[in-house]
Amino acid sequence: MIKTVFITGADKGLGFSLVQQFLRAGMRVFAGQYQTDSDLSELAKSFPQTLTPIPLDVTQLASVIWAAETVAKLVPALDVLINNAGVMLEKRTPLLELDLSQLPLFETLDVNTFGPLRMVQQFLPLLEKGEHKLILNISSEAGSLADCWRESEFAYSMSKAALNMQSKILQNHLKPRGFKILAVHPGWMRTDMGGSEADINPDEAAEGIFKLAVKNWNLDDGIYMDYKAQPINW
Ligand SMILES: NC(=O)c1ccc[n+]([C@@H]2O[C@H](COP(=O)([O-])OP(=O)(O)OC[C@H]3O[C@@H](n4cnc5c(N)ncnc54)[C@H](OP(=O)(O)O)[C@@H]3O)[C@@H](O)[C@H]2O)c1
């Protein structure tokens, strides 16, 4: 039974939808707040007992350490960590028009790939004390090598492919300690990142991801899937 969850990048988009989904289920939610003020602050007023916004920049180790220490003072354990914070900093520029000196590869990796790793490292002691022991990384179909169709968007796609590798390594490392790791494609969502032409509303993705989060996983089950639990090729 999940009681506590931490969700990064929760000011808007999928993160904000996930926060509402877990709150509706009566869970204790810690929500990473990147902006100083957002809808999250307003929502927290309606859920004073169960929602705690935590200022968090996943690229700053000190910020991640502070977040973990703050949560540890409030609850004895954390059941689920959802690494949702992400950036897409580039356009679909063809290779020959691309200024490689401006390619935001390191900035993208810092948020999308190293961010989740910083979070796992610092929250591991709390997660170890949790009953559910689930780390759910929000990945993307853009991280699939086998099914890649893109001809650009290098930085974003490479950051998600690396996040997938990170998820697999963590699963190998943490399986003996009872942890399950998931790398989940949330679908193409109508958010600031996905744009208005996208397929689904982030609430629909959050509903599916909630079901994945509460499921009792076999540690040998697949890792990489979409929000409807359909496996994705690595
Ligand atoms: N949208 C899609 O179609 C789609 C498809 C596949 C995968 N995804 C993945 O789904 C996740 C959520 O995407 P979304 O569409 O909801 O995007 P979004 O609306 O842009 O939300 C992303 C959130 O992450 C925050 N963030 C950015 N840098 C951060 C940092 N250094 N530390 C903490 N938080 C930070 C953003 O804050 P600011 O806005 O203030 O920078 C924002 O609140 C991402 O991991 C994304 O890669 C999205």
C-alpha cells in the first residue's frame, strides 16, 4: 500500500496532474516546486495535511539534499519517487543548420538524466524504509533506440536514452534490496512541452501512471513501457 510519494517538476503539466491524482487517492504528496510561485501553492492551501510543496532544482545537488532532509523531518519513509522534471530545449533543426556550439546537450542531460540520479541517490535512505520501493522515471519514446524515427532533437532523445540505461542499471543494483524501477513514456501530451497539437491531456497520462505506481510489480517484469503499460522496445 502506497502512502507517500515525491513528484519532481510538479508546478504544471504532467507533474501537476500526477500530484492531483495521488491526492485524490488520499496519499501524502511531496511536490517538487521549481518556480517560486505556481498553481501548486494554491492547490496546497486546499490540501494542508496531505500536500507539501518542496522547493527543488534537480540540477543542484544542494537543493536535492535539502529536499531529502526536509522530507525526512516530516515522514519516516517514502514509498514512491516519480522523477518527472524534464526539459526540451531544442527545435527540430536539421543537422547542417545546427550550431553544435549552441546544442543544449549538457543542460538537457543535467535535468533529464543527472536530475533523476541525484534524486535517487539522496532519497534512497527514505525509500529503503518505504513499503513499496518504487522509482518511476518519466522517460519518453524518444529514448528508444530500436524504434527511433527522429532525424533531429539530438539532446532530448539522447538524454532519455541515457535515462533508460540509468533505469536498467538501477534495477540491477537495487533489485536485491527489493526495489522496482520503471521508465515510462507518458504519451504525447498537451503541455507546454508537448504543445497544443498533442494526442492526450496530461490528466489521462497521470491516470495511467497512477495505476502503474500502485501496482505490485514482480521485480523481473519489464522496465520500459508507456502509460498504458504497453512495453516499448529499448
Ligand atoms: N509533453 C510530452 O508530450 C512528453 C512526451 C514524452 C515525455 N515527456 C516527459 O514528461 C515529463 C513532463 O513533461 P511535461 O510535458 O509535463 O513538461 P512541462 O509542462 O514543461 O513540465 C516540466 C516541469 O519540469 C520543471 N523543471 C524544469 N527544469 C527543472 C529543474 N532543473 N528542476 C526541477 N524542475 C524542473 C519545469 O519547470 P519550468 O517550466 O519552470 O522550467 C516544469 O514544471 C518530462 O520528463 C518530459 O520529458 C513529455
